[in-house]
Amino acid sequence: MSDTVIRFGGSHIGNQIALQNLKVYLNGSKSRNYVVVSAIPGLLSLIESSLGEVFQNELNEEELLSEINGFYISTTDEHPSQAYSKLAGQLVGLLKGIGLIGDYSRALKDQVLSFAEKLSVEILASLWNEAKVIFPEDITLQVSSDFGNATFLSVDKATLNDFEPGVYLIPGTYGLTENNKPARSGKTAADYTAAFLTKEIGINTLKLWGLDNDFQRADPAIIENPEIIQRLTYSEASELAYFEHYSFHPRTVEPLEHAHIPIEVLSTDTADGEVETVINTETYIEEQIVKSVACTDDISLLKLDGPGVGLKPGILAKVTNQLNDAGLNIKSVITSQTSINFILSKENGAKALKLVHKLGFSAVTDIKVVHDVALIGIVGHGMQQAYGVSAKIFAAVANNKINVILSGSGASDLVSYLVVQEAYKEKSVREVYKAFF
């Protein structure tokens, strides 16, 4: 049996069934099994909120330490281990130092947030006596210096190959820059870490031990018990990753796509390695074309309007460069001859507006941000070749008196976008879903 890389989500650390099934699944393996672990969501949230508190002199060090230890105690029913206590002390000390300085860089922020994965791995190790913890520092896992959005570059394969057969727990989402500073590849990006290791080690399949939110045909909070999608392409999976009711990092496919390494999402309910979803390069077009009706209301719409925006060269490039330099992610861009529309997160809309106003475009007559909107993504390969798909989408919203603020299709064979008022998000999903399933 060859070596394996399995991503284990932090939300499953306290799930005894999911963990026990994984132990049984790997039991008896005479190979090296690398289990890449993401942070416990609540622990990551606690550390993120603590970063804000240090500048307002609201950080209570003893209380924070107690809360950090509480995650260990509530999950294991034991007192924190020496390794866990040491990490917790280092984290509190680092936050205290940031408070004294009164500021922090992106690099320092990544260093603080990396403790969420480190602490989570120590909790998992206490529940898995046979497993050993190895940190990115131990295997020289190198990344670029794009703090908060780092790219994995290399790993010391010789060190990995020297390990004895067994189970090794690795905190995901971060690596080390050339200056040995921790840099994270994004929030809960253990999928991406695991994918990179899979490619570098030469393993033929990446396995994800369950997802916090499965690849279902719609948000289960809106559609009751939607079916799990059994087959996705890399592109479809990456597109769905931008909607929060899916828990999959969009960069996961990057290391795998060129080598055609498939991803298998395994069920945590059994120890059989039952595959729920396969993600690979094979384009599989279903009879109804659409595979999922995804949605999010975490958006704002930055609009640049004017009779010359489609003719004046450089407007789009200048805006994207400005937002990129400020670390503001653009979810999508929908353009016409008289309007350029940037779909951003709700938080980034106002920030982007201030930045773009400074650019001073003569061809733009109006720049504004539209709030209280939602994005509906209808995803599935074959949309441009299949007759009537767009007609079905627009008939579903029009017949139910849903006003579409903005639409975009044709730029890609796999997705059509609708921007609607936030109040119509759920209704839009239900009606479009009903049209195809």
C-alpha cells in the first residue's frame, strides 16, 4: 500500500465517530499516512477576535488562556498537555507584544493565526495516541511571502521519505517563507496544503475525510435534503468553493490539475472509505446540465458607470491592480460597454469604493457600491452548448417576479450569475432549483 495524504477538518476533531472511523480506515497500514488538519473553527474565531481586542486594551490574558485551554479540556476530558500549554503560552505572549507595539503586519497576523492549526493538531494528537505531530517547520514546507494568500513552493521530500510507516498529523494552511516566517495560504486552507503534499510526494489520489459542508445541489438551509453531487470537474469544484455553503478551498485543484490527480471526498460515517464525490479533469455533463444552484449574500457590488468605460483602455486593469495591492479579493467581474461591475465581499465594498475614487477616471461618470444584494451561481459544464438552459434560468425568476439587478453568462461554459436583492436570495434559489431538479 502506498503512502496517503488525507485532509481532516478541524470541525471533526470533537466528532468521535468521524475520528474512530478514520482510525479504523488507516488501521494496519504499513505505509506513511499524512493527516493534514485544519483549525477547530471556534478556536480560530477566538484567536481572530483576540487580535482585535489587543488594540482596545480589552484583552484579558488569563481569560484568554482559560478559553484556549477550554477547547482541549472539553474535547479530551483531560488537562492540557505540556506541548499544548507551551503553544498557548507562546500565543498569549505574542498577542501581549502586539498590544504593546500597537500595530501588526500581515506577517505577524499570519504568525498569530497559525497557532489555531498548531493547537488543533495537539488536541487531535491527544485523542490519537499512535499518531505523531510534525509541523511545517519540520519538513521545510516553503511558501511565497504573500501573507494571507501564500502559494506552496516546495517541501523536503527526503525528510518525508525518512519517516517510518505510521500516522503523522500536520497542521494545514501555513508554511515558511524564505525568511522563515509563517505565511498562511488562506482561511481553513488545509485542502490546499494536502493537495500540494499529495503532488510533491507522488501520491495518486487526494482524500478529504468528509467536508464541513458537502457538495450538494443547493444550500440545505434553503432546499431540504439536496442530493450530493457525485462527479465534479476541478473547475466546477473551484467555482462552488467561493460560496460559503461549500467548504472547499478554491486553490486545492492548483497542484493537482496538471498531473490529473483526482480528489475523493470520503464519508465520515463509515470506516470503508466510501466515496461521496469525485473531483477530476473528466468533464461529465449531466442530463439537466446544472449541477448546483449556489448562493451567497456576502457580496457587495462596486459599479463604475459611464458611456466610455467599455472603450477607454486600462480602467479594468487599474481597478484590479488597486484592489489587489490593498489585499481585496474580487469574486467576479461583469462588464458591458457602459458599466463595469466588481463583485466583492460585503466587508470590502466600502473599502474598494474609497480606493477607486482616488484613481480619478475621466470616462467614469458614476462610482458607487450597491449593498443588500445576493449572488446566485448556476454551475455545470455544458451551459453554452445546451439549448434552453439560460431561458429556463430567466423564466424561473421572471415568472416569480424576481427582479434581476445584474446577470452574467457566456464568459464561461460552466456558470451563470444572477445578482438579486438580498431579500430574494432564497426565493431565487428555490425557483431556479425547481426548474432543473
